[in-house]
Amino acid sequence: MNKRNLFTAAGLAAFFVASCLTGCKQQEETMTPAPTSDVQVVESSDAYEGRYIVVFKDEVAATFRSRIPAEPNRREGKLEYSRRVEELAREEVSRLLAEVGIQRDKSTLDNVYGNVFLGFADQLSAEELRILRQDSRVAIIEPDRPVFLEPVEVKEGTNAAQTTPWGITRVGGAVESTGLSRWAFVIDSGIDLTHPDLNVNTQYSRTFVGGTPTDQNGHGTHVAGTIAAKNNSYGVVGVAAGATVVSIRVFGASGQGSTSTIINGVDYTASVVVQGDVVNMSLGGGASTSLDNAVKNLASKGVYVAVAAGNSSANANNYSPARVNYYNSSNGGKVLTISAMDSQDRFASFSNYANPPIDFCAPGVSIYSTYKGGSYATLSGTSMATPHIAGIMLVNNGAVYTSGYVKNDPDGNPDPIGRR
């Protein structure tokens, strides 16, 4: 098994990163800025050919942000604000590139980021890469890597009389949350927008892989159900039963995405969340400073982010965004990394470990939840453990309590078991 597989659970739920790297056609005329030695340049043997994520320095982003409209504090107006920031970010990135002789029309730039930081992802020729490496305004240049959600071995169920999955019971049971003002944003393969057991806000849902925000894979819908499946007469019930979930689709039907696309999802989410919202990220890949920073900056808005530790039976400090440790004392925003256990409180053999960065352990083996096409399925993985904690944070406005410690933690420092 490739060590970059993060979300595999005994052949059930899996993520891996695979890719390659080269260059493209060169620009003939450039204006090269004064060389600098503090650009963080990351090399990788498993990346898209000639495709890079470029992040500008904080002071450049601050100048940009001084020229954009004030961000609404309430949910009203967020969508228009998001649209306007993207438009202005495209203009700004196009202008910054033109100043060093790199021509990109604002409409043809691929991924542009203006919320979690100022940056972009695009194909770069060898000459363009050289110019940006010497640009004193640039903070980070990273190769963009593909991320694949592998086919999942699914044990499908039915929508018979409602059952409470063992994981929901273990973390303290369901809380009726229909109409709760706080929402859960699921950055994943999408959510089944018409699933009868879910309250999905389609107005705020987005896709960054084409098509619609609806789930063609199943993974994201499963996650959403653990967070917020309705307390009705059939199917399952989630921790924050009936709460609003929002689909942020960054994986296609085949399970393919990329680091730059995931950041795109994080960037959009940062533009529409309000303080107290929850974001679930049951995904990950190799170490990425740009993705880590995007997640931290999302949480800095007073948002609670739950991320999966990964399923490589390895040290979580080697994976992003699992390795992120973040807490904002001014507004409570934070990032929690979650490992997985079975129904006997035993550490899952597939789960990544290390504390830090892992904050809590949660149920992640044989988890029954909603699935694509209005159905239900049983999956395993830290991807399944993470939404238990996301649901707890949604119900408790960020607070997670402890109910014992996981057994057989391989790092010798047992993770606390999260409970509402």
C-alpha cells in the first residue's frame, strides 16, 4: 500500500496522493524583480507537470484586503461578498503577475485565492517559475499534487426503521438541531443534495470539480450523515440531528481532486462561514504548507475545523492538514485532528497516531450512515471518526468533552475519546 494513502481502513475507505512534475513553454520577455532568499520553494517528485501553487506574502495580501469591501458579520450578504472577493482577487493576481512579465488574463487563471491568503494555482513554464522564485512578494511555491479518493468497499443498507449507529451513542447520543443557526460545511466529494435524511443548503453549496455540488462518490454524504442526519422514523440519526449541512465538493465522481482544488474549497468556505460554524475535512495528503495555512486561516475566523488524522498507521505529523495545531484565543476558532477507534474503544489498526497533533479519538470502524443516491452504507476510517467530533462541536458551539481514553494507542500516549 502506498504510504500516501491516508484514508484506508482495512480496504474500506482510502485516500492517496500520486503524481509527477516537469515544465512547460517559456515566456520570451520578463521583468525580473530583485532576488530574494526567503521564498519557500517546495520540490516534489509526485506532482502535476509544471503546475504550482503560489502564495503571496502577508503584506501583499494585506494591501489587497485593504481595497476590498468589508466582510459582512452576518450570513446575509456573504454570497455577494464571496463573488466580489474572487473577482477582485483575479484582477489583483493578474496585475501582480504582469508586473514581472507573466501574462495571465484574469478570466483564464485557474484557481485564485483571496480569502485564506492571496495566491493562485496554474501551469508555469520553467522561466515563469524562475521569475516567481526570485519575486520578493512571493512567500511559498509548491507543486500541485493530485489527490484520489479510491473506490470504497461499501456495505450498503436500506432506509428501514431508524437506527442509532454505535458511534453516535458512544459520543453521547444525538441532539435535535433542526434550525440551529450554526452550519456544518463538508469539504469532500459532495453531499447527496436530495437525500431524505439530510438538510442540505443548496444555495451555499459549491463544486470545484465541475458538475453540481451533489455527491457522485458517496464519501461526503456518509460524513454528512454522521454530523447531522435527521431524527425521523427511518435511516440513521447524526450527532447534530437535522442541522444544516453545506456541500463543498472538491472530489469528482471517480474520487479525483488536487491540493489546489481543496484549497479552493477552503478559500470559498472562508468567505461564507460565520463565527461558530463547523467545517469537516475528512481528507488529506502529503505535507503541504499552503494547505496547512489555508486551514489555519479558515479557523482564525472563529470557525471550528475537524480534520482526519489519516489511515496509514503512521505519524500524523507527516500529513496535511492532519498535522495542523491551531487555536485562536480571541474568538475560539480551532483545528482538531481526529484518530479512530472501534466499538471496544481500541485504537484502529489503520489510524495515524501522534499526540500532538491528534486531539481526540472517535468511532471510526464499521460506521453506518447516509450514502449517495438516497441510500445508506457502512464504512471505516478516520474519515468516519472525524464527523463525530464535527457534530459535537456543532452542538456544543466548539466544546468537546472527554469520556475515557483509547486503548492500545501505538504512540504510548492514549488519545482522549471525544464526547459531547
